[in-house]
Amino acid sequence: MPYKPKRPCSYPGCGLLADGGEYCTEHKKIVMKRYNQYQRDPKSNKRYGRAWKRIRDRYIKAHPLCEECEKNGRIKAAEEVHHILPLSKGGGNETSNLMALCKSCHSKITAESGDRWGAGT
């Protein structure tokens, strides 16, 4: 699968190139730490710890393609793992409750369900 071209890091004053994301590896850690500390719900920090990262990595390895795109006849690499029934609504980390998705499909599903941005049905 071809790779996207590198783009300049979005961090102010940084001229390094970033692989596939907005930030270079150095600034990605800083931005994620700031997000987890100030913007993310503290309860979700407990839910998405080291154990979740292991589950996520194992699931992505077993399901390397976006499951939503596959349903629609497209082939796209999976980048995120989605909880079909969110943890906040009683879902768990069982394989039957997980779905491998690309970023665009994950954002679309999350926006439609209203989990992150308050919109949806």
C-alpha cells in the first residue's frame, strides 16, 4: 500500500516532517500529554491505559483493514479500534465489541453517535 507524503509538523516553530500525522514524533508526545491532562475526561484516562493499548494492538494486527470500508467495497488500512457499545454505556473490551476502522470512518461513527462532539441521533 503506498504511503502518504510527509508533511511539516503542525507544532509552532517546528520544521521537521511528520509521517502520516499532524505532528513529528517529538511533538506528538507533548501534544498527547497536554490533551490527556487538560482536555480528556479523567475517567477515560483510567479506561484507556496500558492494558487497552495491548488489546488494541492485538486487534489491529488481527484486523489490518477498516471493517466499515470493507463493507462498502473499499480497501483502507485500519488505524483505530472502535468500541461498538462505548465503555461509558456499559460496553467492554471483548473482541465482539470491537471494530477496526480508519480515522475517517471512526470520526464519522463517533460524530453520528454523539459520543465525542455532542451531535447525533
